Amino acid sequence: MNFFVILLFLLPAIVMYVAYQAHLFKEGKAFYFNRIVWGTEIGRSRYVEVDAILMKRISFYRKLSDNGKAKFVHRLSKLLLIKKFVAKNKMLLTEEIKITVCASIVQLTFGLKSYELDNIKGFKIYPTIFYSSFLKANLRGSTPPEGLISLSWKHLEHGFLIDNDKYNLGLHEVAHALKLSLKYAYSYDTKYAAYVKEWEKFGHVEFLKMKRGNESFLRKYAGVNEHEFFAVCIEHFFEVPEQFKHNLPKIYYHLCILINLDPLNDRRDYLLVK
């Protein structure tokens, strides 16, 4: 048997070995950023578990560099330690649910220095739509000024599963929490706080149009009040950024500045280039 026949025989095994070594290198590189650069105190097995869930569920995360993923996991790991989770209506809480919920916060605040939203102590997770005795209505989500955000897992999951339909319950409710943090949190992002009024100046024009019943790129719910306008803008911003920029370029631009990231710059960890 000559050399070429032997090589042909061994080729599948060689290909598999090289692929396996490449996988180990990439995994090791990502874990290096997580442990050394960001100082996240989790072991490799936990990192692999969290990374797998985020890769499966969060498209924003999938497009990040190794260092960007490490930053995301670092922040998420901290949130998992400080946020409370309460299961409602016989909901079975899993790590996958907790990770997906906290990913809503990390994604929205990825460009901000202060991301904890300490006005929000945690989450009440319901299997699906739930009844609010306070509001006397059936809801998918509800965010108080401080305390626990209430979420329907069914609708939260769908929001990340279909990432271009302009609906994302997690981002919507966290947007409310971010806005409320300026009044109710112990600490908040100062650059965000300094730019809110500037963004509202541009957004208010579109909001008034919607209040008068005019057609808008944004879905009608944005016209309910200025709090819902901001939350709906956040959903569109992340779900259909290219359409948003085309239809409402000024609002898009100033929203990029407000939260310090650009969803269209997915090749550079959503870095805002001014």
C-alpha cells in the first residue's frame, strides 16, 4: 500500500481531528477573554453551558466577537447573582429561562457602562398571559418603577425566536425599566441620562403624529404614551434596524447615541462610530 492510498484512508480521521482542535482553540480563546479580560468567576463548564444557551436563543449574541461574547457572559453572570426569580402559576423555572430573561437586560444595555438596573430586583415569570389585579387586565408583561418585572415566558421566548417581527417582550419591558432607572435606581448610566432629553426632542415629533392618528413605521402601540413610544422604538431598533434607519433616520441616529451602540454594526460588536 503506497503513501497516497494510506493518506486517502486516513483523510477523514485527519479532517475530524483538525476540526476538533479548531473547536477547542475557539472555545479556549473565548473562555480566556471571559476569565482573564473580564474577570468572570465561572468555570469552563459553566461558560460552555451559558454560551450554548445564548448561541441558541439570542441572535444579538451570536454575531459578537469572542471578546464581545465574553463581555455579554460577564454581565449576564453578574445579573444572575443579583436578580431574584419568582415562578408564578406553576411555572417551572430553568437555567435556560433565567439566562434568556437576563439576556434582555444585557442586550439593551450592552453599550452602557451602568447596566444593573438596580430599581429592578428581579422577575416574576408566568407560563403565558397573566391577570393583573392592580390593572384589572390580562397582560404579557408589566414593569413597575421598582421591584419585579412580570413576564409571560411564552411571549418572551417568541420575541427572541422571531427576531425581525418588531416584537420583543423582554426588550420592551427592560426599556421601561431603563427609563424608570433615572428616577428610581440608586445608580444609572450618566451618559444615557444626559442624552435622554435630546433623543426625546426628536422622538416627540413622531409621537405627536401617531397621537393624531397618522401612519408611522412604528406599530400603533407606540402612540399610547411616551413611555410606550420609547419601548416600541427599542423593539424596532433591535429587530429591524435597517428599516428603522431608512424610515426614521434621525430617531434611529439619536437612539444609537442614547444607548451607545449601533445594531447595524454587527461586525464590530455593534460599536457606535460617530
